[in-house]
Amino acid sequence: MRVFYGNIAAQDMEKIIKKALNTRILDKEEIIHLLSFGDNRLYSAADKTRKEFKGNSVHLRALIEFTNICQRNCFYCGLRCDNKNIERYRLSINEILECAKKAKELGYKTVVLQGGEDAFFDAEKICNIIKEIKKLDLILTLSFGEKDYDEYKAYKKAGADRYLLRIETTDKSLYKSLHPNMNFDNRVNCLYNIKSLGFETGTGSLVGLPNQTIESLAEDILFFKKLDADMVGIGPFIPHPDTPLAYVNKNNFDLSLKVMAATRLLLPDINIPATTAMETLKKEGRIIALESGANVIMPNITIEKYKAKYAIYPNKTSLNGANYNTLLDLQKKIYNIGRTISKSNGFRNETL
Ligand code: 5AD
Ligand code: SF4
């Protein structure tokens, strides 16, 4: 019986992957099938797609975690404002610029400014930081949550290039249960505002949240496609002991990899990071992700003394992107899987 079912599934799998490779369109049921039964065939189809559309080079984006202060209270996140067991920090503007200069010296093309929703960094401060970083001739990605249209507009005018805002889940009732005082429609609206302002727009989901269904993960992928996201980051949910979801205990690595690979099949030319959360759950998880559809890595160049404090989940194994030996190691690993490090700015639409 099992074998028989397996065979049926196997035939469907071939058919669905072929359709995805030919048309880049799948319906929800077909995506559910990929996420339920996806195996090496899914990963190699995603890898083949990545190679065809993005080539063999891997983009490195230097990550600066500039504040772990957050006014939000997301149930899964260690930075949530109700967590009193965390020492809070914010980098000074000089420290942020010091990191950006270091990134430039080390040869990075992009820096990513990531942080909690911290009201201290108002539009004026952020715009000053953007202008200073842009003077270094770097591509700049921002990622610090929901802002109103005018604020995003000011960031764009000041010179920022990209904005990342994960939708986290498209299941509205799940979204509501995990995000007190937040509004799903507003988050979607933020993403469309970001897109309409001309930012390269990044989004993504958490995979393995309690009560999250395979159906809703399929909906997440359809949402990325509908938004026409330029970047999609998929990360496994990892329980943090000082949050209401501390009790949840399962490893979401494989399912995250399937969601990521299926995303690559349906959005063939976007940028997809091999996320830190994947490495945290599995040794060499980042490399496995690079061989299953991903083409971006985000080494962490935050000043060492702050790094451990950006604990969105425990044991975060971020890559020390400011350490020459770590970077050399990373470079070797990338070469070992037949890939190179990109010298370009890494926009979605650049020609190979
Ligand atoms: N496990 C994995 N990822 C998490 N994030 C927040 N908390 C966790 C967690 N416990 C992710 C969210 C957020 C990003 C900055 O970190 O998806 O968008
Ligand atoms: Fe704040 Fe983001 Fe964590 Fe939510 S996920 S608490 S918005 S840092």
C-alpha cells in the first residue's frame, strides 16, 4: 500500500516539477504536493533553475544588526518587547558607519541595515545614515519593519536601494494569533508601498510555526509570486526560551528547504538567501540551501560585542563576516561546490 502510494506520488512529482520548469506556474494543490512529498528531485530542479537564471556566483551581503530594541511583541521572537531577559543595545551612528566602512574595505557590494522597530531611529536619523552609507558607494538594503508610506519614501529619496519585510505567514488567523496589536493587511500594504516606491522588495516566511499548515505555506509562495517579490528569505522557526512559543519542539529544516526550493521554481530569477536559521538547525545548512535554490549569503559584520545580543532565536550561528579567516573559509566552501563569489551589485535584473 505504501509503495503503491509512493509510486503515484512519484509520478505526480515528476509531472509537477516538469510543469514548474516549463511554465513557472503551479496551482495551490500542486505546490502542496511539492511541499508534502518533495525530495532530491525538487532540490535539483531548484538548483538547475538557480544555475540557469542566476548563474554560479553567490552574492555576499554584509549584515549590520544595528538595534535589538523593538516595540513589537511577536510571539516567536527573542527581541519582543516583553522579553526582559535580554540586554538591549543600539549602535551609535558612528558605529554603524564604522561597520559600513569595514564592509567596503572587505569588498562587500551591499550592506543590510537590520533592526527591531526602534522609535529612536526616526526618519531623520535613518535618512542621515542612508546618505552617509551611500557616500561609500555601497548598495543599501534596509530591514526594520513597518513604516508609513512617507517614511519609506524618504528612505528611497535618501538613496536606499532595497527593503526587506517578511510577511512571516499569509494565514491571517495565525498571523493575528502571533502578532499582538499588528495587522496583516497593513503589513501587505507596507510591501506594496515599498514595491511602488521602486525599492527592490524582499519578503519571506517563517516555516514550522505552531498551527501553520502546508496549505498556508503554499499560499505564502503564491503571495510571493503575486507581489512579484525581488528577494525571498525563508527561515525555519526556532523556539526561543524567553518567548510564549518556548515549548514548541520540532526541527523545521527539511520543510524550510522545500519551501525555499519551490519558491525558486516559481520565481526563477529572484535573489534567495541561504538563511542563518538554516545553518543553526543543521551543520552546513547554508551550503545545502545554496545547492537547493539559494544564491545569496548574509555574513554578519556587526561589532563583535553586540552580536550575541541580537538573539531572535537561540544559538544563532551567524557567519563572522568581518573576520578574514572566516571569509576565506566561506570562499573555499563556495568554490568546493563549484560556485564563485560575485563581484557585481546583485540586483535581481542584472544580466548574467
Ligand atoms: N526563529 C526563526 N526566525 C525568527 N525570526 C524572528 N524570530 C524567529 C525565530 N524564533 C525571524 C522573523 C523576522 C526575522 C528578522 O527573524 O522572520 O522577520
Ligand atoms: Fe520585533 Fe521583528 Fe522580532 Fe517582531 S520579529 S519582535 S518586529 S524584531
